[in-house]
Amino acid sequence: MSPALKYTLGRFGLFVVVFALLLPVPLNFLVKAMIALVASAAFSYFLLAKWREQMAEQLGSVAERRAAEKARLRAALAGDEEAASAGDRAAEPAANRAAQPAGDRAAQPAGDRTAQPAGDLAAPPAQGQGERATRPAGPAGRPDAVAGGDGKAS
């Protein structure tokens, strides 16, 4: 059973026990529930310390795993191919990567990443885009505008 589930059930069990002990006391139902909630929290601090520590360790290990995965993904997005292939579940098996020398892996092209001259990055505007800048603004300039140009339907 998971430590978090054990601790949660222990807290709930303590609440039920304290609430059951308060049933014969002549108080309002909600007051009994509030007293049981506060008392069970205090009792659980002492009685369930071991389970709480186990749960904290489990949550800490999960957080560490997630942080490592997040760092790996960020490195992969930044272009680190080794980090990308390190945790990729769809990548080739580790036995195949280990059999290939490291120099060969570095020499392989990583997709189509050819260097482009700076002038090629900015393509000329497509035909027809220049018209948009010279077209008059407002409802009359829109192709769906009403013939009157005031935007009201007749």
C-alpha cells in the first residue's frame, strides 16, 4: 500500500474515532465535527509521524524524478541531442546506442539543420500581400461590407 494512502486512511480513521467518542456529548453535530477535526490533527502529528515521513520521502523522490525529467526536456528543447536521446522512450534501445562508437553518433546529422545565409531567412512577401497595405481602412475596404459603407444592414 502506498505511504500516502496509508497516511490518509490513518488520518481519516483518527477523525472517525474521535468523532465517535464525542457522539454521547450533548453538543451540536458541527461542533463535534470541528472538535474531532482539530483533535485528530493533533493526534496524527504524534501517532502517524512514521507514516508521514514515509509519505514525504515518496513525494520527494517523485519530485526529484519530475525535476530531472523537466531538466532533460529543457535541454532537449535547447538542442542537446544527447539529453534528448537519454530519456526518449521511443528512441532506439540502449544496447544499440552503446554498440555504436561515440564519434559516429556525433558525426550523424541531427535532422535538416543546414546553415542558411541571413539574406535567405527573410522571404519576399507573397503576391497579393502588398494590396492589403494599400487598401483603404474601414468598413468600405472590407469585401463583405454593405454597399452603403455604414456597416448597417438594409
